[in-house]
Amino acid sequence: MTCRARVAWLALALAATAPAAGAASLTLGDREQAEALRAGERSVTDDAFGDEWRVVSGSGESVTVLTLFHRLALTARVAAFRNEPVKLQERQRVLRELRERLMLTVHLHGAREDFARHLRPRLLVADREIPPTLIQNEQTAVRREDGRFMARCDYWFPTKELSGTSRLTLVVGDPNGKPVARFPIDLAKMR
């Protein structure tokens, strides 16, 4: 094998085994876990930490995508604020909690205190609809200064049909199925 052929083969092998740059982490190997922990520890001085995983609509409503990388980095961030390392049990709990699931935390605005109680999320991927595995809608929304209400809702979706570069649309609808909020999510822009 010539030197040029070896270099080409090595480059191909590295490309095949390296994680995709600019792709959400739906699974984490040891190297990616260490990277997430370092990112979380370093984030204590970064006011913009978390922006990578947040999508904000024009009306100020938002969705935060909790990938495994993001969740583990958040755990390390909290531990760093307490000046403690992340314990192995905590790391394992976080990885187990989001194994094969993607968590979306949504902040929505409404006119009544109970507006979010019966909302129904749908995740659209190309021409497929993925139903949630768990829905936690805020039962009593918080009154904002402008008189409207804000609710925080958590939705879990299976990752079986997703890749780290999927383009998704989260549609939150009322009990009759009428959309009340839409969020385009590009997993390729997240880790």
C-alpha cells in the first residue's frame, strides 16, 4: 500500500468513526460524555450557555431541546457552581433518564391560568408524525406582568426515528387539534 493510499484509508476510517460535527447527541460514548462534562464545567462563566439548544418564536415562546449532551453538560454546570465533581451515580442517572428519548421543555403564553392543561404536542419529521411518550403540561400557569400567563410544559419523544441531523417541527395543539404554537428544530445545529 502506498503512503498516499494509507493516508486516504486513515482519513476514511477517522471520518467513519468520528461523531458528526454539528449534530445533536442522541447517544454518548465515553469521549462525548467527557466532552459534555468539560463543556458544563467551563460554562459557569458563559452567560450564553444553553442558547445552542433553545428555539425562540417571534412571540417570545420557546422550546429547549435536552439532548444527552445538553443534559449531561447541565449536570456538570450545576456541580461546578457547587464546586463539586459530577458523581458517577448522577452521570449514570442522567444517561438512563434520557436513554432513547428526547426531552423538549416548552414555555408557552396563554390568556387563562389553566390554558396549558390539555395541550397536545406532535413532533413532525419530514412526512412522519412521532407521538410523545410522556406529556407534562403545567396545570396552573404563572401570571406575567402583562396580565397573560406563562406555562412550562415538558414533552418526551422517542429517538428511534431520529438522527442527530434531523429537522423537526414541534406542533403544540389545543384539545381539538388546532395548533397554538409551532417550533422548527434543527438538530444539526445542536450537540
